[in-house]
Amino acid sequence: MGMTTLLTLTAMFGSTRGSVPKVSYSSYLDIWMVACICFVFSSLIEFTFAHFLYRSNMRVMGDRVERIVQITMPIVFLLFNAGYWHMLYTAQSNSKW
């Protein structure tokens, strides 16, 4: 499921890059898509590491890694969302449109 999500996000990123005007700087959409891809990729890395620990008979360490990630990943994602949407709102309210 994680691999499918990663491939879907990559396809979405490619299609959105093709449908927006070419600019020399990173847009807010680029930041959002890259962050989402990084979060999904980091969850795949965490799964691989925890699975390795389970298979290496280090179940206690694998459980600890799982518990830490179950707590920290949603918090980090919420903090990213808060910062991103605040930045987007302030940039839009400061524009001269």
C-alpha cells in the first residue's frame, strides 16, 4: 500500500508539473508534493527497518521503533501542515491582487 501511494504521488506530481506554467523557483505546490512524497517514503523506510528488527529477533527494539514513529509521525505531519497553511495564507493575504 505504501509503494502504491508513493507511485501515485509521483504520478500526481508529474502531471501537476506539466499543467502549471514553468517557473525558475519552487512553488507552494512543489513544496506540498515533495513533503508528501517524503512522508510516505519515510514511512516505507521505517517499515523496512522495523521489519528487519523483527526478523533479527530484536522484537523489543522493533516495538519501540514502531511506538516512537506512531507518536512522532502524526505530530510532525500536523506541524508541517500548520506551518505550510500559515505560510500559504500569509503569502496570499500579503499579495497585491
